[in-house]
Amino acid sequence: MIEYQKFTLDNGLKVLVHQDKTTAVVAMNIIYNVGAKDEDPELTGFAHLFEHLMFGGSVNIEKYDEPLQKVGGENNAFTNNDITNYYISLPKENIETGFWLESDRMLNLAFSKKSLEVQRAVVIEEYKQRYLNQPYGDLWLRIRPLVYKVHPYQWATIGKTIKHIEDAKMEDVKAFYKKYYNPNNAIMVIAGDVDFDEIKQLSEKWFGPIPAGKEVVKNIPQEPEQTEARFLEIRKDVPANALFKVYHTCARTDDDYPATDLISDLLGNGKSSLMHQRLVKENKIFNSISCFISGDADPGTMYVAGYLADGIDPKAADKAIVDTLKEFIDNTPEDKNLEKVKNKFTSSNEHSNINILDKAMNLAFYELLGDANLINTELDTYLAVSKNDIQRVAKQIFREENSSTLYYLTK
């Protein structure tokens, strides 16, 4: 049981405090309720660009990293389609440095022309390295618009096109910051050997004076139900033929999410999974195959990703996947297999809540989803999944008209 207390400042900043007296390190995690899905379709990549810009210095602190390093702290951040997350770990006696740093860049980021140009160049280089200059690098740029036609999950965090970052204007960047980087659009978690009253006092001192922004009204277009199978073939200079099948699934907070997650493990997580046994070990159609879910806050996706063995026809490999999925749907999983994936989840769930920083991140994310206490109840929802739940949800997901298939083939 992970215990926590929470309060909300007058400006709307939600603060959660988890006390753990076994560690000398304090974790400070701030999650902003903005991700790539919140971007203007003509100005994509901004959430990710901001992850970089937030380290470029604020009005009162020219270099974010220097003061933190001087007190033995570390920091980093990540962006995805749903959120932007910033985190610090530092010795508990220096915790106020974290409050000073994070409140200053929430209040007033330094929008220098130099900082924008430096971070723009960093993002452009990242785009080239990760998405253009390596085998299968543009996979997500190709597959997302195939799967999503309406919802902004149709573009990757890096953006639809690098041109949006190349052409980003200072006024657009400032407008994005003003809209989303406000206390009432953020959740802060402090975890470690801390005192609740002290954290409350520090929060009031450093974050209390920051004015609330306008309430962000999210009007994200929801993806309609897919009614026919989609297909795309790409030929590029890659080392092996690859095949990707994608199916729409439920949202992160849906009652069927645990069953959906366990289905992906039963099908394609590890050498004992059904797809590895049928398609790699027995029939040698694929050199490797996996199945995983996106885990998005809004209705997400399940991926089957396989790299074909030499000489295998992609259409035959595609049929083999579909046949294996039909076998899965037609037969309830064996008790021992369902128990095995539940045990795996139990282990990973416990492991993900050992580290103080992980606990801070998880509390922040679950609070964003609507209930921080999910950190304590989620395991029970997984353990309660029945064989019939698995079969019922699998039938809903693995319909041909709900599939999008990408052949990524060698030239």
C-alpha cells in the first residue's frame, strides 16, 4: 500500500506527498497535462520541443542544470502523446532548490532567440537520427496515420513533419507555453523522507504566487470505429522484411484495459507466448515476433510486430498471424498460462513501485488519469481478469475490419 496525502493550491496546482523514510533521496515529479495530441495539426512537435526548451533557462535562472548539480541533484524529462513529465531527484536537505528551479520555469521561461534556435537544432537532429537515418526509423510516421484518421494520435511525438519545427515562430512557441504551462494544468508529486506540512509550506511559498492560466478545455476529436481493414506496403533499404498489424483497443481507464494488456502478454511477450511458439519455434515463419499495447490515455492500439524469416512470403506470414489470432479467440487460455502472465504483471507492478522516483511518476500519472489510488488498486483489477474476459475482449479486438497492416519490405 502506497500512502499519500494531497492538497490543491489556490491557483489550481495539485500536490501529492508520499512519505518514505527509508531513502535519503527526494523525488520531485511534475506532470503537465499536455502531449502531442493537444497540438494544432499544423504546428505539431511542439510538446516535444517544449521538453527541450524547459531546460534552456528561465528568467531568473540562466542555466537550469548548474544549481541542481551543485546540490547533488539529477533531472530529466519525457514527452508522449498524452503528457509531458519533468522529474528531479536530490538529497532531502536540498529539496528547496528543486522548488525554486521548477517554480521559476513554470512562472516565466526565458524565451531567448538563441535558446529556441539551439533546441530547434537539437530536435531536428534527433528527427534525422531516429526517424530518417536508421532502418525502420520512419515506422511510426507511416503507421500512425494509417491507424488514426481523426484522433491526433495520428502523429508521433516528434511531429507530423520536421517542417513544423523548422518553421516554428517565437509567437507560436510562447502561445503554447502560455496555454499549457500553468499550475492549474499540472500535478506535482514529492516523494521521500519528507514532512507533509513542510511540503505544503514550500509549495505555497514557491508555487502559490504563480497565477493560474485559463482553464484548458480539451476538445480532442475521437476516432470513429474502424469499419474496414487498411493496408500499406513500403519498400526500403532494410535488413529484413517486417510485418506490423495494428488493432484499435480501449482507453487506459476502461474496465477492459487489464484484460487487453494480459492478452498482449499471452500472445507475444516472451518465448512461452502463443505467437512465439507457433510462428517462430514451430513453423519458423518469423525470426522474432512480439505483441504489445500502446497504453494511451484515450482509446489506444495493440501491435503485432514480426520480422520474417528469409524466403517467407509476406502474405503467407500475414495469414499465419491471422490464423494464430483465430486460434487464440477460439480457445480460452489455459489456467497456467493466464496465471503466468498475471504473475509477470504482479512482479513488474511491484518492481515499478520500489524506486522513489518511479513511485512519484506513477502517482502523478494516475492522478492525471483521475485517481492516484490506482497505484494501489490496479493490481487487483489484473488479478480479477478471468479466462472468459480474455476471450470476450480478444473477440472484440481481433476483427479484420479493425485491423491496419503494414508490410515493411526490403527493396
